[in-house]
Amino acid sequence: MTKLKEIREARGLSQEQVAEMAGTSQPQIYKLEKGLRSMTLDWAARLAPVLGVPVSALYEFTGGPDGGVDIVSTIKGETIPLIQVKHSSTEPRPPLERVTMPVYAETWRGLAEEPIDEIARPANLTTARGPYALQVTSETMMPRFRPGQILHVAPKKPPVPGAGVVVQMQDGEMRLAEFVRRTADGFTLREYHPEPREFQVSQTELDGNPHTVVGLTEPL
């Protein structure tokens, strides 16, 4: 059994779920688990945050003459350094660190002031500015988003129709919704529960622009 399959099954995730969260396809996960595709550093950096493990759990690193290890990921043709670990060849190797982002609780008054946890930053948020995660507690977006899920949020990514968004109102209220369209003075948003409905918010009602949901982690 490959490391990927062992960890995936220990998390209770299907190949389809891992593929969706990592932004790839089920056949690619199948090939990685069967050894039909190599577990490259890029794949490890992409899958490790989804599975909640360090990159080293999926990929064996070898250092150069100075004992250093540079961990990189290629995103849209650009090589992005993730972390760098240096150590003396005579000393034990320290554990590889993970790039993380804070997890906030969803409350009707807005995001909790202090994070409740932190998780590994997904590969698709490696270069994002100020990404964070949101633990869903409300039912307004069921069945699309359910209580207990951890949403990955990119505050600076402009939303497109159909994208999940987090909107912060000037009065402090926070809303989790679906982006429908931009209007002349604001946005049209949609909630699902208890009944699907569209509603309007003006730009003056918002504290900044909608934050785009770009992925999620299911509760373990």
C-alpha cells in the first residue's frame, strides 16, 4: 500500500474527495496510488495540505552537500519556494515545517477575533495574500456548505458567478453566501437554507469586498 493510499484511507476519504479538494481528477489520484505516476515534490506539496500531513509524509527528501533542503512547488509555470530547512550533517534532521493559515470560527457577529486553530495552507493558496480558513457553523448554505466543514478563503480573489463568498457587513454581521452577480451599486448574493433566495447588498453596506471560497476540508 502506498503512503498516499494509507493516509487517505486513514482519513476516511475517497479518491474522488481527495481529487476535488486538491483540484485534480480521480484518475490522477488512482495513478499516484498505483505507482503509475511518480509522487513528485509538486504532487506532495499539493496533496499534503488536503490530507493534513507534512509534505515529508508523502515525499522523501534528500539534501545537498550542505545538508539543506529546498522545498518548492511549480504553480502556473512559476517555481515557488515553500520552505527551506538547513541543518548540519552531524545533527538530527529537524521536522519539516508546514506553511499554515489561521482558522476562524463563523459567528453571526462576524469572524471570531482570534483564530481557533491553524491548518496547512493548500497549494492553490501558496502565493495568496492573507488567506484564512472558516469553520462553518450556520446552515444558511446547506447542502453546499455544512456545519463542521473548514472553508479555504482567498480574500483578494475576485468572485465569479457561482463561487462561495464570505461577506462582512459594516454593522459587523458576517454572511456566507453564493455570488450571483455584480450590480451597479453592489452585489446579488444567494442563500440556500431554509429556502433558496437571492438578496442584494450595496457596496456601502459591506466592510470591503466579498472574500472568495476556493476549497474546503471535510471534518475528520
